[in-house]
Amino acid sequence: MERTEITAKIDHLKSLGREKVSAVRPRIAEGLTRANWALRSNPAKWAGIAAGAGFALGLGGRILRRRARTHRVPQLVIIESAC
């Protein structure tokens, strides 16, 4: 392959990539607009979801911390073996 053929293929792939990105951008913007509208339309619902998630994370952390305190792992393990 010559260098010009390789650069032509690379240029073709770049243009294909640009076309795909330009085709997807409007859909992404539309999805973000819908998400912003959903957040603003019912703030109490989202506040409740955030509070529930915070409670669940806090409770999970407390459970894990208690398990770590009660289930002690030995600091030093000696394994003997005979060949």
C-alpha cells in the first residue's frame, strides 16, 4: 500500500466519524432537555429519591463498618508446610 492510499482511507474514516457524531448530537441534546424538564417538573419526587439514596448509603456504610469491627481478620497468618 502506498502512503496516499492510507491517508485517503484515514480521511474517509474521519469524515464517516464526523457524520455519525453530527447525526447523534441532536438526539443527545433532546435527551438532556427532557431530563432537565423531568427534574424541574416534580422536585419533591427527586428530593425523596435523593433522601432515600442517602439513607440507603448511610445504612449500608453503618452495616459494613459494624461487620468489619465484629469480624476481625488475623493480622499475621503463619502457614507451615513440609515438602
